[in-house]
Amino acid sequence: MNQNIKKIEVSLVASPVRSGFQDATRKVETVGLCIVEVTTDQGLTGIGVTYHEVGGEAIKSLIDGYYAPKLVGRSPFETEVIWEELFHYARGVGRKGLAFCALSAVDIALWDLKGKILGMPLYRLMGGTKRNIPIYASGGWTSYSDEELVEEAVEMVARGYRAIKLKVGVNGGRDIQADVRRCRKVREAIGSDIEFMVDANNAFHAADAVRLANRLREYEISMFEEPVFADDIPGLAKFAASTDIPLGTGEHEYTKYGVRDLLLGHAVDYLQTDITRCGGFTEMLKIAALSQAWNIALAPHAMEYIHMHIAGAMSNTVFLERLFLFEDITGRVFKGAPLPVNGILEIPDKPGLGLELDKEFIMEQNKN
Ligand SMILES: [Mg+2]
């Protein structure tokens, strides 16, 4: 129990996205992970992770140069105190964005360490139980042809997923007819039993998002994600009030303060905050409490192998997302990362996060 932090190491890994995937507002060029390893004076190592499309080097240098020196000699059990200290240390330059990705990765590593020291999986440490977590498959880029989109949707169902999410916002959100046509084709191909959600990645102005949502109603869309710019809380509220398709948002939100504003603004039905961005487990526990106070569903964004622990602990977690785009890099970085079977993820019983790094792959990626 009386272990103190001795060493912090940060590694970057990246996999280029060659097929030129695009959503409504962005071309995806790289998927990068920033891995933090915090080792104690007794040789136990906690793993933390965050991800980025741009700016991995900035995350690494912030941790190496500024956060790590604050951690050496401290107890990894001081997660609350350390979070508060690092938050105020960087508050003038980073209450969102890359600085928060850095804080999230550090916090996750400390939680992993707490679990490992206690010999306890994180879901159990947070008061949860070993639930089976429903996972939905996520992909369906706007750069796909109609045929490619339908093909991927059918593949998701063939792999056993009972819920899928695809992109809308073709041509930057300027071709609503195409979005309606593509959703019709997908619904026809997957049948009526599969849950079908869409993600517009901030593409629309609220009025156009409502127009699209109302045209998609007949295809039984069970969640419409980020219809408008993530910071447009009035636009999100207008969307929520104007359609009966539930609204997902929060993957671009940081801290309990950001979530408070979404909730006060009536701007979310499915809260999608991401532990690897929003401030780690320390902040996510508070965010989860807020979501419960508002009786809102928690549906964290991507990184299902991290989020499974909060899903085991928080009963308002409805499902987790498995991004097909992340499958390759996740499989390389973590040895035997848990895989969903028929759309269900079983939380492993190992201590902490229950993850093991492929050190060889990480060293290979960080050679120079
Ligand atoms: Mg999304």
C-alpha cells in the first residue's frame, strides 16, 4: 500500500489512415495513442492512455516536462488531490484540449496503479460488478460510396453487433438528400431488428439538422450524434426540442463544468464524455454522478476497453462504442485487449484496467 511514484514514461504510437476516411467535417489522417506508464518504487506500473489525431508530441512534452515532476515521490492513491493540483497548475493554458488529454492519461495511469496495488479490477474498486456490456459498432464514413456504406453496415451485423452507428453529413452537411438515401439503403439492408444510430460530427446548423432528423424518422434512428457544432449548446437544445430522435453529444466536452452546461442547457440525451479526454476516472466519476442527477444515459465515446470499468460501476451506462477505425492500433498496443463477442463485452477480472502493453511494438515506434 505504501508505494510511491518513482518514474513516469510517455510513449507515442501512431497508425496512418491510408484509405482517406472522412466524416462530415474532417479527413482522418492518423490515429495516435499517447501511453503513460507510472512506476512505483516497488516496481508496479500503471498504464494510462489518451488519443489524438494531431498534437501527440505536445501531450508528451507537457507530461514529461511539467506533470511528471509533480508526481515523483507521491502516493498513487492521491488521485483527487493530484488532479486538483494539476488542473490548477495548467488552468491558464489548458482547461480543455491537449492539456486535458495529458491530465486524463496521467489520471488513468494512477487509477490503474491503485487497482494493481490492491489486486482489484477498476470496476470493482469503483463499486461496480462484472456486467456484460453491450457494444455497438461504429464507422460508416461519409467518404464511402453508398455501396461501401451498406457493405460495412452488413459486415457489422454479420460480426454479431446488434447496434451500429454510421456517419451522416455527406459533402460537409450540404447534401441532405444523400444522407436520407444512404440511411434508407442501410435500414433496408440490416432489417428492422438492428439498432441504427447516426453521427454528424458537428456538420449542421440546427435548422438543417432538424430537417434531416425529421426525414430520417421513418428509418427508426435511435440516436443522432453531434448534429451541430459541439459548443453550440443553444443549437443542440433546439435540435432536442424539435425532433423525437434522442440526442447524443459530449465526446468533445471536458470536465464536470462542461457537462454541467450541457445538462443545464437541455442539450443532451446520451452523454458521451470520454475518460481519455474529459479528465480521467477522477473527473468521469463526477460527470457520471451529474448524469444520474439529471437522469441522462451515459454512453462514453470509443475506448471501450477503458470505459468498460465505468460501465461496470455506473448503472446508467447504456452501451459502449467500438470504433472500427481504432481496432488496428488497439490490437497492436495492448496484448489481448478484450474483444466483444456478438456485441457483448465481458470485463476481464485482472487488477486495474486489466490491460497489458505490447512493449516491443511501443519501443519499435519510439526508436528515434
Ligand atoms: Mg462521434
